[in-house]
Amino acid sequence: MEQEFRVPAIHEQSERKLWLKQDYKDEITREEAVQLALKVLSKMMDSPSLTSDKLELAEVFLSAAGKGKYQVCFADALSNLLVKSGVSQPPAA
């Protein structure tokens, strides 16, 4: 009975690795990494389009001085990132 649950999880994990392998590169910028994460997340969710009311984003990164930083992405900025990443439609005008 346990194996029934493991097989889909292994399959999903290998799919995510494939999605990441296709677009990941060693010289990836922070902005590109966020966009890649949003693309993979959108493929994993059961929603046709991600929106800032369904998602929160925070980044942990090193500053230019080498210090650890934590930054929360607010709803407006997140909406723009989702559109830029191609996982959401721009708001209707």
C-alpha cells in the first residue's frame, strides 16, 4: 500500500527536476531564479494562472557585502513578477 503513494511522488519529483534542468544555468541571476521558481510552481499547482492573492514570495539572498538578507515581495510587485514570468495574465484595463 505504501508504494502506491511513493510512485506518483517520485514521478512528480523527476518532472520538477526536468523543468529545472531545462532552464537552470550556473550564471543565473537572482531575478531569473525567481522567475524559474515561479514557472515551476505554476506547473505544480492545479491553477491555470497564479495570482498574488494565492501566493506569497520572500527571498533569502546574500547582499553585495556578503550579508544574509531577507526580502518580502509585496502583492503589486509579485503581480508584476508573475506577469513577467508568463504564469499570470496582466490585469484587465
